[in-house]
Amino acid sequence: GGNAAVSDNAAVAGIHGTVADLIQVNEGFEIAMDVVLGSALQHIVIENEASARKAIEWLKSSSRGRATFLPLDLIEERGRGAAFAKNELDRFGAVPAVTVVQTDAHYSKVIGFLLGNTLVAPDLSQAVAVARNYHKSVRVVTMAGDLVNPGGSMTGGSRERRGAGLIERKKDLEDLRAKLASLEQEDRESETQLRQASSNRD
Amino acid sequence: GGNAAVSDNAAVAGIHGTVADLIQVNEGFEIAMDVVLGSALQHIVIENEASARKAIEWLKSSSRGRATFLPLDLIEERGRGAAFAKNELDRFGAVPAVTVVQTDAHYSKVIGFLLGNTLVAPDLSQAVAVARNYHKSVRVVTMAGDLVNPGGSMTGGSRERRGAGLIERKKDLEDLRAKLASLEQEDRESETQLRQASSNRD
């Protein structure tokens, strides 16, 4: 898509990578973050607004599709970040989304921009309740991936049809890599044992 | 998708229709509104929050995918709607998006929720300028379909690959209908002339 075209193009200076490249999600919050970040996982972090305009012009002139850019000199943290009152959130079992995602200090602004306004709640009833508590100025995602958006629209349903999200797939891949590493280790151990057994027999 | 499943289901009470069903876009603003509304064109306007929760539970329990609901008792107008200072907007050649979309009075809240925070600007430079003027609290879309989002991310590029958006296609269909009607009218006129010529000859 457009993203790959931009990321691969050396002529577009100042590209830092996609959001998915730059963040790590805490274990257990993969579904919530897949839902709440959605297509933003493929947004491109870029040095400044002038580079973003150049990149957009280039995409346009070469008919290479569309992309969203997060210029580090233009984006701003939104909402309260981690500065929600904890005792208020505790009543709803909610946590600020910025506390369940990790990134380099250099990109903390990206997290604040994407998630500073977002809370994670245990279920949809609690999500609606905490959204009302903050006068619907916040976005609330549930652990199951349902959403109450700022202003009060609600998104939800079953996720089976769409397949796993990018973070879930990234985690699957990591799990697979770990599994593979442990199998290779077992192989090496078996081989060593076999060799020892075989040399003992000689 | 999930929307069709919900819209067709008589068991889910209080459904008014999709956003695309309920709005009309002024001529010339089709691309801008396609871009800025995007998937929100398929959001489902629903009577209240309890119905939305029921609908989400039903989608989930029957594995019918996901949908976004706009509960009329929960959503709120956002931003300033049409109440931006005109002389301020004029400096950038911008207009409030709510002024280029029509709907029944009953659904004006839906427009305010979706577009109250959005401006339309002539090009990307003006869009960035007007976004900065409002401290990046607004969303600005250009006539060509580029975007400056609240908080400062920028979206743009070529639209050729993705095919026309829903509003453009709706307009194409209307144009096609009008063309068809005028061709049928011409046909009828030719037929009448032919019949008259033929009866004159008899």
C-alpha cells in the first residue's frame, strides 16, 4: 500500500517508521490496543510537517495511494495522558491507555497523541459509565475490544470475521519465535545427548 | 458486513439507518466529505444507548462482525458547528463542514457529532494554516481530500487506487439516473415525432 511505498522511498527524508514498529503493548492488552489504534498502527512517524507535505505531494504525483503522517513537530499530546485521577478511574476498574504501551522517550509524544485521551475499561457497561463520568470527552475501549468513542458513538460486536489485528499477529509471531527457539534448543540438546551416547558406545 | 446484518434485523429495535442514508452532500464537496466521513458513512444511527448495547451483544453472540452505532441519546455535537467566526475562516478560504451537508432536523445532532469540529479548506497549505490558527483542535479537509487531523497528524496522497468513495458513487448514480431520464425523455420525443411523421405519411 501507500505506506510501504513511502517507507521504502529514500527520497522522502525524515521517516522514523510506522507506529506498529515503534511501540510495544503490555501483555493482555493486545486486543484493546489493536481495536483502539486500528489503522493508526500503520501511520508513519515523520520528522516534521514540511516532510509530511512533501511525502503527500509525492504520493499524489506518483499515484501511489494515501498515507497518514505523524509529524513530530506538529502532533500534540491529547487528553490527560496518565494524569487521570486514579481513585476516580478505580471506581470503574479503568486505566489510562498510555500506561499499557511502551516506546522510546523520543516517541512518547506519539503515544500521547494517539492514546492520551483513551481509557481501558473491563466491559461495555463500565466503559459507558466512565465515558459519562468524563462527559464523553474520552475514548474508552474494553478488554474485549468494544469502544465508546468521544462524543458518544459506540463500536462493538464480534471480531472473528476480521481475523486477528496487527498487535495480536505481532504477538503470535513473537510466541512462534520463542517456541521455535525452544525447539531448536531441545534439538541441540538431543543431538548432544545422541552424540555422547554414540561416543560412549564406540 | 456487520452493518447489513444489523440493519436487516427486525429484532434490533430503534434503528434509523446509516449515516449515508440520512445525509445529502452539497455539489462539489463529495470528495472532501467522502474522505472526512469515510467509514462513518456506514455508522448506524440508533434510538438510544441501551439499543446500541443490545445490538452489540447480538452481533457478538451471533458472530456477525462489528458495527458502530450513533445513539441519539448519547452522542453530542462537537466543536463549534457552524459557529466559527466567518472573518477568521475567510482568511484561509475555509468553511465549516456542517454547512455543506444537509439532513432532517431530527438528525442535525448526527451532523454536529460527525462534522462540528471539521473545516473545509482549499488546499493543504491553507489547511495546515487554519489548523494552527485553531491550535490543532479542529479537523481540516481539503477539496482534493487531504486532511489535517485534530492534534496534527496529516493524511493525503492519491485516491485513484482505492476507487471512488461512497458519496462520489452515490453522486455518479444520481448523475447516471438523470442521464437515463433525459435519454428516455429524448426517446419518447423521437417516438412521438416518428409517430407523427408516420401518421402524416399515411
